[in-house]
Amino acid sequence: MGAVVGWLERRQVPLYIVAIVLGAVIGAAAPSVAPSLTVSINPVLGLLLFATFLGVPLTQVGKAFKDVRFLGTVLIVNFVVVPLVVWGLSRFVASDRALLVGVLLVLLAPCVDYVIVFTGIAGGAKERLLAAAPLLMLLQIVLLPLFLLLSAGSAAVSLIDVGPFVEAFLFLIVVPLIAAALVQAAAKKYRAGVVIENVIQGLMVPLMMATLAVVIGSQISAVGSRIGQLLTVVPLYVVFLLVMLAVGLLAGRVTKLDVPAQRALIFSASTRNSLVVLPLALSLPAALDLAPLAVVTQTLVELVGMIVFVRLVPRLTPHRNQ
């Protein structure tokens, strides 16, 4: 099994590209499978996060939570710098209310799930991001209505239901984290716990592939049917990635973070909470039916961007002895 796991890890980036293409092909060729794939997003993502949390000793998370410099920088970038950048970018679609709401929803919410996976692939401090995840989730629940009010007006705020955020926090963060803690505790006393740890860790790459394929396969047909309107937001999402890459690099150097922390900061600044925001967008009125598709479009752009980032970020943040 070790040889297979090693082979998967060495080829994970091309395998993720294969998963993206496969999801797109299946979703486009068989649109009828979209509802089933949509339902499976959270269970697959929950398993991926369980595997991710299992690979991070919880004692490290406790230490990482005390890293005030890193946490402070992540919070300032995500809740001060990002809203300013998003406000500027969103002006380009301010005349289309549905696109505006979709863009604001997805870009104002920092990622708390697969960002940890991509950070780990790039050699970043994934345990520090794991420690920051509850704060990032809670703050975006509290601040998102305020940001929407300032950027889209009170009418947009009245349409938002925070229920999906709370549900996602419980089932994508709390439950997998508790499960990982129980398995880690069992592994210290029982052989069965060690076996579970090894098996789940060995499934990391396949789980990530499944997540990518399911997310894209579930939404690609709907996006394709409105591609003319959605092309408007693609450049905005690309520019956001590039701007936040630069912001993350600059902020990491100004605050003198170590290399793993710099990489984690860049990924936190660049990745958005699209899989959590999507149920929120889907609950909007029919008049805003383009908003969830704008969210999904960001997911597609971001996933491609992350494939590039896992190669690019380590080159931009080399260790001093390299």
C-alpha cells in the first residue's frame, strides 16, 4: 500500500487535473447526474477534511493557535484587505444585481476547507490554517452581512440566510475534527487506531480527486448554459487570484513570517469558501438565479488557479538554504 500511496502523492497535481477534466466531461455529457453529485459534495468534502485533520497532530494545532503574528496577519488580510479589493472588482458587475451578489458572496468568504489541503501540498503551515479555521468561519458569518450592506445595499442583506454557514461549520469543521481527535487518541493505545490512520491518510489523493470531480461535475452543465453572462466575472476572479498572491507575498514579508507561514497566508488570501457559500447562493430567490452560477464559476477558476499555485508559491517563497 505504501508504494501506491507514494505513487499517488508524487503525481497528485496531474491527477487533480485529470479529476477536473473527468468531472467536466461527465457533467457536460450527462446533466441529469448533477442533482446526485450536488448532494454528494458535502459528504465527500467532509471525508477529505477528516483525512486532512487526521494528518495534523492536534497538539500542533494548539501551539499554532498561539501564533498571534500569523493569526493577526491572516485576519487582517482576509477581513480588511480582501473586502477593499473585492469592492473594487465588484464595481465592474454592479449593474447586474445577481452577478454582484454572487461575486460578493464568494469573494468575501475566506476558505476553511480544501485550502488546508492545497497548503499542505505546497509545503505550507497547514496546522496553522487549521487553527485559524474556526475564527475565519465565525468572523465571516458575522461580517458578511456588513460587507454586503456596504457593497450591495440593504436589499441584498435581507436575502441572506446564515443557516448554511452554521451547518457547514458543524459538519465540515466540527464533526471531522472531533472524529480525527478520537482516532488520534485511539491510535496511541490501540493497533486498530493506527490502521485507521494509515488507511485514511492513504486515501488523501483519491478523496481530493473525488471532491474536485464531484464539484465540477455537479455544476458544469448549469454554468455552460449561461456561459455568455458568466464570462463577465471570469477576468475578475483571475485578477483576484493574482492580486491576492501579491498581497500574501507582501504581507508575509512585512510581518516576517517564516516560509511555511507565508505559503499558508498566500493560500488563505487567495482561496474562497465557495463550497460553503454555494448552498447559501442556491437559497436565493429565482430573480437571482445567476448568483449561484457565479459562485460555481469562481470555484472552477480557483481550482485551476490552485493547481498552478501549488507549483508557483514554493518557487516564490523559497527556503533560505535553497
